[in-house]
Amino acid sequence: MTIRTKFLGVTTAQAFAAMLAASTAMTTVPALAAGEQTPHAAPATDLAQETAVKDFSIPAQSLASALERYSDVTGVSFAYKTGDFSGIQSPGVTGSLTPAAALSRLLSGTGIAFEFTGDRTVALSKPTADGQRIVLGTVSVEGQGESAYGPVDGFVATRSASATKTDTPIIEVPRSISVVTAHQVEAQKVNNIRESLRYTPGLVPETLGVDNRSTEIIYRGFGSDKALYRDGMNIQSQGFTALEPDTYGLERIEVLRGPASTLFGQNAPGGLVNAVTKRPTDTFFSEAQLLGGSYDQIEGRFDVGGPVMDNGKILVRLTGLHRDGDTQIDFVDESRTFIAPAATIRLTDRTNLTLLGHFQNDESGSLLQFLPASGTVLSNDNGKLPSSRFLGEPDFDNYK
């Protein structure tokens, strides 16, 4: 059975209510015999009880077209079964009438019944040949669609907030955007933002190799170490002093290519990277991991969160890790402690307050020696040195 939903001039919540109405029986409206003049409405909402009149001038035409004209005047959205409305003509409606009275006249003689299911949503239905209403089974809907600030199921994101700073479908944004999701980061088994961007077009993300002290990235030929953002705000960087958020605490890594100074302030014309922090969720979850790697690397991390009250008004999340071990360069150890608390408070049905915290402590050293001719890459008169050779002073060179 095909359900056609008509959404005109309504909010997302109202359109969603109309979609549910099309899949659920409304038994409060009696069936109409063909030719009956006035459909019966169930005045259960503000719109149904509205006494203010509006001016209508809708001539006789197809029912689908007449409903569109009605929606333009009232802002109402309709939900109905496609097959029940083909070939039906509406007598139209003209004059100053309340929305309910105008809809009754618009449907007069069509045999269509209607019910107000929300502030601006109406469900339409038609009796069967034996005069009985079709009763559909209850449909349960859980969860919600993708958000530009939330998780992505898989590798392909459909929404982003980096180009416009609003939750917008990527296909509607006239800019070049790439999104690296948390699932992709996990699948690649990478440890930082620069490694996560290896397969992103238009970027050279690892210009300094494995060195972990800077996020120097080349965007469309323009190099910058100051184009890293977290939740739309710039992460201050001065040369080799940059705080790069740990990828385990991120929901997605978004790349906006091209000039962006209008929204983000002074920036390189090639583009920028916006890291989106993990936020609390509506359902409880928890995970803990213990990982090991080359050079005696060991890491423990956890992520836990969910509602803390039965009414779902307060949501919390706590993400953290500790990583420690050696590196591929002699005398250079690497240690990171990271913890990120987050809380969302639902003040009203349409207003949320989200608080994000971030503590990160990094201790390391120089992993970039800058001297290939010394023998680490190219041979010289002194012979070829091992690539792990540290060319500084271990007791002096460090990074915290």
C-alpha cells in the first residue's frame, strides 16, 4: 500500500506527525457515503477549534490541487493514501470561513473524511466499498534522522553544519564538503585527525609526517596550521603548539574546501577542518576497550552515556582514554590523557542546552628530524644512519 504525504509550509515535527497519521487508523471520524455534502471533522486541536476566519478563493479543480491551495492559505499539511484520491474533483471553496469550515466545503461531495491530528496536520481517509473505514495497524517509530551534530551510520554523511553553521543537507549546500565519520576512523585504525584525512580529496594532511605537535595541512595548495576548528570554534595554534582533539572523542571530521572567512573569520582560502564532538544520546550505551600496538604502545579507553532521568530531560556522556608508549624515534615517548564530559538539558520541547567539556594532556617530543641528508634517508660520508636516530638532545627536547 502506497502512502502519499503532502507537507506544505510546516515544521519538521508537524510533517512527521502527519506521516504517522497516514499510517494509523482514526476511528473518531465516521465514514461518509458518496455524495454526502458535509464531511465530519473531529475538532481535537487548536486549528480545528480556531474561530478566526480566513479568506479562501479556491475554484473547482482536482482534489490534490485544491488541497495545495488550501495549504498555502492555512499552513496545513495533509497525509493520505495515494490510490484513494486519483480522479477526485473538489467543488472548491470561496469566502471568509474558519479553517475547519473551509475544509468541509472543499471536501463536500467527495466522500472524503478528515481529522485534525496536530496543530497544523490533517489526515484524510476514504470509506471502502461496503462503507467501512480501512483500519491500519499501529506503526511504532523509534529514533530520529541524521543530525549534523550527531553520529552517522556508516561512512556516508548526508548533513553538515560546517558550511552554513546550520543543520543542512549536504546536497543543498553549494560548497565542496567532505565528512569523515567515526565509523570510517575506526575502520582505518588511525590515531589522529591528520591520518583520518588521508583519503580526502584536495588535501595534503600529513605534511610533517608522524610529528604530533602540529596540524599543518595543505588545502588546495594553501598551507595552514591555524585552520582546525572544534564545533565551529577555532583551536588556537602557534606554530608547533596546537591542541589536536583526539579522534576517539569525535563524532565526525568535516572538511570545508574553499574560502570560509565570512562565517569563520580570518582563514586560509584553501579551506578548513571542523571536528564535531560526541554528544549525549537518548539511549543508554557503554563501551570499554584495551588496545596495544607497535613500540610498546598501550591504550585504554571508554565511552558511556544516556538519560539520567526517566523523563529524558537530562542526558549525559563521558568519554576518555589514556595512551602511553614509545615511538619510532629513539628517546621520544608519547603519552596522552583525554577526558570529555558532556550534558544536554532539554529546557523545552524546542530548546536544548548542551555543555561540552574537554581535558587533554599530551607529553611527547620531536618526531620530525628535518635532516634527510644527515644519513637517515640519504647516505653521506659518515654512512647511512638508522631512521630511528634522534638528532636532538633528549634531556632538552620535549613537548608538553
